Amino acid sequence: MANPAFADEFVKQLDELKELRNALFAYRLVHYNDKIPNIKLNITNREKQLFKPLLRVFQNTDTQSEL
């Protein structure tokens, strides 16, 4: 969304997106050199390609059980 078209709901959404973008950028700057530990999985092929990066990032968190 680049132009909110002057509708109030879109202006609020654009502001929220900008805040999220800035927060994620700040997080990346702080954690740029952090190493992500490797894990062993019992899945293979395309499933492994899709899910291993997510599982590595969310290892030892509450979100991992949902994934």
C-alpha cells in the first residue's frame, strides 16, 4: 500500500505498516550477527525446504509447538 487514497482506515493501516517495518528493521540491525542453530528433522525433500528455516528461527519458543 503506497497511497492510502485519503481514506481514514487506509491511513491508519499505512501507519501501522510503517511502524511494523521500522520495528522489524531495528530488530534486524540488533540481531544481524546472531547465529541460528541448525536442527535435525525427520522430514525430507520439499517439506524440509519449506519448514526447516521456520523451525530454526522459532526453536525453543511457544510458536514452535504451533508450527
